Amino acid sequence: MLIIQGLISGVIATIIFDIFQLSLNYAYGVDKPKWDLIGRYFLGYKKGIYTRITIADDEQEENELIFGYVIHYLIGIIYGIFYISLNLLMFNHPSILLAYFIGFISVLGSWCYLMPFAFNLGFFASKSENKFKIMSQNLIAHFVFGTGLFIGLYAVY
């Protein structure tokens, strides 16, 4: 039951995350996440490529967009299972504060893994001219993801 609840919570949270990103793009022209580049990065593991200089200029991989979305949702499900597990251990009811904590933990993955290795922006986007813009957009989106985790748990509670 825990796995099913985590799967549902993670999928709901990731869908809410995606809808939020699409609405920001539609309303304000904020760049959408490039899941094709994420797919390209992870598909590069097959070739032994773990860091990139300019991933946008790298050779396109077959089905990279689909693979990027699969990775995106798989990571959301993993965070969902983690959230459900912690929530069951610590509380008798869904906890929004724990969901926001997991949202913050999830943004650290982006700042400390994807930015330096996939996008060559350095840890916490330190090499970018727009580091505060990038970090604030990531932080807000991942807190929306945390809200989605809470909503997902409430849906299956």
C-alpha cells in the first residue's frame, strides 16, 4: 500500500509541477523545463558521459524527450514514496510542512546535481549571470511540487 500511495502522490505532485511550469510559460513567458535535455543527459550515461560542457549543442539522442519525461516522473515517484514513508513514521495525518521540506530537498538535487553536471552552470547556478533568477524559479516550482505531494497524499489518505 505504501508504494501505491507514494506512486500516486508522486505522480500527482509531478503533474501539478508541470501544470505550474506551463502556466508560468503561458502567462509570463518563463522558460519551460527542457525535459529533452534531461533525457539527453541521462541517455549519455550509456556512452560513459557524465558531465557536459554545453548540452544544448550536443548531438540529439533518439527519444530523448520521452526519456526525459520518464526520468522526471520516476524521480517524482521516488520523492512521493519518500514523503509517504516519512509521513507515516512521524505523523498520524498528512503533513504540509514535511511536504515542503521534501520539496526543498528535491530542489537541492537540481542545484547540486543537474546544474553543475548536466548544464555546466556550477553548483547553485554559480556560473550563470542569472543565478538568483534560476534559483528562485527552481525553489518556487519545487515548493509547488511539495504542495502536490501533500495533495497527493490527501487524495489517497
